[in-house]
Amino acid sequence: MIPYPSPFSHLRRNVLSVPLQTSGVAGSFPAGLGSMRVHPVPLGFVFRSRAKEEKAPTADKAQVTLSKQPRDPQAPKGRPTPKRSEAQSQRRSAASTPASRKDAARRQREERRQALARQRQALASGDERYLPARDKGPVRKFARNWVDSRFNVAEFFLPLAVVILVLSVVRVPSIQTIALLMWLVVIVLIVLDAAVSGFRLRKRLAERFPDQNTRGAVAYALMRSLQMRRLRLPKPQVKRGERP
């Protein structure tokens, strides 16, 4: 087969025949190619928004203008003026806030001491505001007054117990027998008096407080009746024989 010449063969020969000038250093590029500089185009310049550029200077100018303008005293502040009581309570709460954990613990101890002092004073005076939870309420107050207004066998248990112990120490058989009988009599009288008192008090509570919870009031009154009148807390507020 006879090879036909390519139509671009003369162009390839012309390009190869052009001499290239180099800088004379081994491994360097031709002089013509080295003199060409490439200038990169930033993408932000191509894709940036003109609307943002126009708005940014305007917003900066507005902020500067607003900051330089003096505020009119008659202009509204944008929020309601707090009342004097609210402002005082805020200042008081800010002043009462403890600065450290040690100050908080010391303040808690002081508050607890004051609460105990108020409670002791209330137990002595009968003030309902600072009484313990077990003594608060009209039901408990009525139960206390009902017990304090009458004689109870159980409140004489301690002095009778002292007398019986003294008699039991004497080495006389007849006296020791009497002391043993006195023990039995006192115990029986206390049980009977407690049963009668509980029944009567439960009936009075149902009549006096029909719509209130009276649970535990009878046991509360019976435990109070076991104490001597002078040692009862809260202190008795009624005299013996007085209606509660």
C-alpha cells in the first residue's frame, strides 16, 4: 500500500522548524513561555452581591448617626418604669444575695437560729404564726384547751411514781404490798381516764369541727395529758374548769 500524506503534515513541520530561545540554564523553560504572566481572578469579585455592598455602608451610617444623636428626655424608654416597691425589693434581693458559699452557710445558720427563737417564744406565748406544724390549726388548739381545762390522772403519774418507789424501798412487807397495789391502781386509773377522755374529746371535735380533718387530734391530746401542767408546751391558755 502506498501511504498518503496527511493534510496537517506541513503545519507540524513549520512548528518544529521555529527555533525556541532558552535562558541558557539546564532545565529552564523557553524565554517566550517564561515571560507570560498569569493573573488569578478572585471568585468573590465574580460572585459577590451588590445588594449587600449597598446595604452595609447604609447600616453603618445609620448606627453612627443614632449613637451620636442625644436622647430626648421626654421620649419613651421602650420599657415600663418599675414601681418603687418593686425597685426596693430588687435592690434588697441584690443586697441579700450571698457573695460566697461561706456567707450563704452563715446566713442559713443565722436564719435557723432566728426561726428557733421565734418558735420558742411562740410555744411560750401561744402565737399561732410560729408554732411547729404539729401544734398549728384550730383543731389542735381546741384539743390543747380541752385537756388544759380539766384534771387528768396521767398528769399526776410522776409524783405518784416517786412516792411508790420510796415505799417499795422500805423493807417492810406490808408497805411493799401497799406500794405494789398503788402501782396497779394508778395504771388502771390512767387507762380508764384516757379511754373516757378520748371518747369525749372525739365527740366534741365532731360537733365543733364537722367539716375539718380531726385525724390525730385525740392522740395529740392524750399525749399532752401525760405531761404535768407546768411542763406542757405550748403553755396552757385556759384555766382549770374553763370552757375551751
